[in-house]
Amino acid sequence: MLKAVRKMPASDAMSDEASLAARLKRGEPAAAQEFFDLYSARIHRFIAHALGPGNDADAEDILQDTFMALAEALPFFRGQSSLFTFACAIAHRKTISFIRARARRSELLKDHTLEAVRAIIDQPDDHALKDAMATLSAEHREILILKYVEDMAVAEIAAVLALSEHAIESRLARARKALIKALD
């Protein structure tokens, strides 16, 4: 079942995040480790859900690419979003690039379908929700995970996906409808 992540009070989170961002920009190894410890599992989950079942090795590779790109992009971080949102935006772009590259090689549909079927067959005791999520498009899974697992606001999701809030609300509505249909 999807679980929401608890957040710390906004004032504490903002000051801790600003401090962490400053330390990261200075290149402190301890800050990099702290950021990795805080966010790597959530970013990995975000990437894994976008890729679909059976792509754990690819998700690990994209996670590593994301952290490398994040290190290069840190000088451009202005604090207009949270560090997590900034990292998710990078992860989103890396994931989409990966999916497009695989689609160009005509492997995405075949691999995804095979892995989804294997996940259903190999784990018959899984919940209906997990099975339904596996049938959704990457776009629908991604937006539902950001909203309901990562507990991101529409504005944060808009920043991650580089879309308007209105577009996010429309995608959320379509994703919810697709999930309900998949559950039926």
C-alpha cells in the first residue's frame, strides 16, 4: 500500500535545508553523505516507480547519474524549491531520457510488459493496488507517486516536472481515473 512520508515542521525544515544547501555548495563531504542518507531512498523509489517493475538495476544507475548531475547543478540551485524537489527534477529528466532511449531501441514496451506479467505471476499475494499501479503508464505512475507517496504539493510536482500547476492537476485527474479503471 502507498504510504505518505511525514514531514518536519516547515521552519525547522527550511533552516536545516538552507544549511545543508550551503554546506553542499561548499563541497563538504559530510553534507553530501547527509543529503544522500536523507533523500536517496525516496529518489530511488521515485525512479523505480517511473520505470515500472523489474528495473531495479536501471533505477540504481539512474540514481547514481542523478546524484552526479546534482553535484554539477548545485551552483545553480537558488533555493526557490526544496533540495528534494531540485533533485527530483533532475531524476525526472534522467529517467525520461532513459525511457526515451529505450523506446528508440524498441525495447521499452516488450520489457515492461514482460516484467509486469512476471511481477503479477511471481507474487500472487500482492495487493490489487500494486498490480493496478504496474499497469499504468509511466507518466501516471510518476505523478501518483509524487503526490501520494512523496506527499508533494501540486506546486512542487509542477517544479519537478517543469509543467504548470494546471497541467499537473489535469494529469493527476487522468492518473486517478486510470488507477480506478485498473482497480476495476
